[in-house]
Amino acid sequence: MELQRIAAFSINRSGGNPAGVAFCDQMPAEVDMLRIAKEVGYSETAFLVPVDKDWRVRYFAPAQEVPFCGHATIANGAALGARYGEGTCTLTLNTGSVTVEAIQSEDGTWSAAL
């Protein structure tokens, strides 16, 4: 598992809303995702697993799983961009899916759009 801490909606790499982003080979057990979310200490941590060309994602707050988290989804997009380059991918949630686009700015930083 590769765990990143990313601040979504930050300006000049300061401020923003922090989220954990965990790249996993397979989805961890719920008890482990809860433990990791508690250790990260942010309002949400997203757990991503590759599925074909897209990603399965689950969001965990320190106390429970949550169905969706906007700022963690933006963090997912930025992390995916930094890892795989610009583009759009589909994130499959527990109850549907959403697309996120990774965008690299001229200074090399990454952002994302839903």
C-alpha cells in the first residue's frame, strides 16, 4: 500500500482540505481501512484499487465508511495524475461511479476536476 497525504483545494501548496489517498493492490479489510483512516487522522481517507483501466474506491472517516467525499475525490485525481499523467478515469464507488480528470499546471503541480 502506498499512502499519500494530499490537501485538496490548496493554493500555492498551502491551506486546503487534507485527505489520505491509499493506492492498494487489493482492497483491505474494513477493519484495516478504519484503523488506517484513524492513523491518518484526516476527515477522510480514500482507498483505491485498480480495476482494468479504472479504479474502485472506498472512503473511510476515522469512525466509519462514508459513501462519497468530494475533497478526497479531488485528491484522488491529483494523485492519479502525478502517478499516471493527465487524463480522465472512472472511480467506482459503493453506489455508482464518478469521473475525475487529472490536470498538470505549468509549474508541474497537479489538480483535478470532477
